[in-house]
Amino acid sequence: MAIRSSIILGTGSYAPERILTNEELSQKIETSDEWIRSRSGIRERHIAAPGEATSDMAVQAGRRALADAGLTPEDIDLLVVATVTPDMTLPACACIIQHKLGVPTHAACFDLNAACSGFIYGLDTASAMIQSGRYKKALVIGVDKLSAIVDWNDRNTCVLFGDGAGAVVLGGSDQPDTGVLGAKLGAYGDSVNLLCVPAGGSSNPATAEAIAAGDLFMKMKGKEVFKLAVRAMDEAARDILEQHGFHSDQIALVIPHQANLRIIDAVASYLKLPMDRFVVNVDRYGNTSAASVPLALDEARKAGRIKPGDITLLVAFGAGLTYGSALIRW
């Protein structure tokens, strides 16, 4: 039987128990709840417990997605993990997650680094592999422990980020025009230095000097990233709609990357859609990078905001600077 579509069979998410509020941050650095909220819309974020690794969060989200799909880890033959904070540089975090979760050894397991756009990149990749017929069931996880690479003395970055994980299970269907309808991916590689961790790679290894200089922490030029983010998300959303012949009015729900409420407001304005068609949880989670979109997707499903026949638009941007959008018909 020909596989025409890749459909979402289940979703799951996980956020660490520890909640760090703006008030707590204001006691450690020069900031305030009002300052953070007015610039980002964030009031709190979840922070991983000591010893809680990226793989641990991913396993929690993966288990919940599998339970939602009525499947077990043994059913998975493809595991794609989108993350910029793997447990270690080598091997892939997906292999660690495979072992902890109990995914069979015959499954293909790999990491994908597209920062905050990573989940959409992973969704498109896994969907294509399912549609090829070579794989039957895929688990796609977006997960990041950004608290591990944030400089907690830099108020311009530390207030924005949090930890979490989100996951979906994909399977094949012979029904056309359903499931993941398509994706639009891209990158502005000339803007790498706007958001990066300068050291720790092959061009600038993790030397004592790099550590002392704080170059193993995230660095961001906020104003420049903001401008490019709005442009990238708007273009990615418009492109995928045009590609599939949809008007924005036909989109039942938009699930944007949760980086900044002002960015989401700007995208809503460009698409001429009311904010009640957008999923917004940035106030409670902050920017969780690759976990952002799948975490919001799972929350929307559990809240009953997604119904059969609905068309959902996913859109994101991230370090790279990468961007991506996807359309899903439920």
C-alpha cells in the first residue's frame, strides 16, 4: 500500500518541576518583573534539577507521546532528536535517549541541530522518511536544557530562556492531503554571530581561556535577532500558505516559537489574524528552544484547541539563523 501521508499519532511534553520566577531573578541580577514582562512577556520559566540531563527530559516527553499514541518504544524504528544541548558532544543524544527509553537497537537514531527551529526541521525530516516507506513509526523530540549554556549574570539573555521537552509520534497513512502537508525550511547563514555559543567547537575549543572569558555561554545581539526573527517567521508563514494554496483565514490555529510575545504579536499582525488563534505559553515557559513548538502543540491538543479537520500552522526561527514552517491537517 502506498504511503501518501505522514500523520501525528500522539503528542507529549515535559517541563522540569522547578519554576524560576522573575521576582527570584530580580534578587540575583539587576532586573525586575516589569522590565522582563514588558520586553518579552515572560513571567517564569522551568529549570532542570541538578543532575537532570537533556536526555532525561526527552525520555519523559517521549513516553507521554507514545502513551498518547497507544504505542510502546518497541514500535519505534526512527528516533530524531532536535537539540542544541546534548548530554555530551559525542555521541548523539538520540542514542542515549534510545537506551533510556527502550527503543529497539534496529531503529535509526540521530540528532539534528537547527536551534529553535529544530523541531520543525525534525518533523519534516521524519515525515519524509516515513513517506519513503522505509520507516513505519517515528518519534520526533524537541528538547533543550538552555540553563546549562546561559550566563546567569547576563540579564539580557538569562531572563529569556528555560528548559523543557516536547515530542510527537508519526506514522504513515494511505489517505492523501492529511497529516503533515509540507514544510518550508531555510537559514540566514550570514547571521551566525547574532546568536551563538562562541567556544566549545572545533574553531574555538573549550580552553581555560575560553571558559574564563565566558565564551561557552550563549551570546545574543537581541535587537538584531528580534528584527530578523519577525521577518523570517512572517516570510516562512506566508511561503508555506502560498505553497499549499491556503489563505491565513483557513488556519484554525498557529503554534509559533515561544521566544518573545512581541514577536508573536508582530507575526499575528502581518498575517492579519487575531491573537486568539495563536497558542501562547511564553509567559510560563520562556524560550525553550527546540522544545518550544512541540510543547505548545501538546498543550493545545490537551486543551482541546485542535479538532479533526483543522489546519494548524507551525512557525519558528532560531540560531543559525534558521527558520521553518509546517502545515498539519488533523
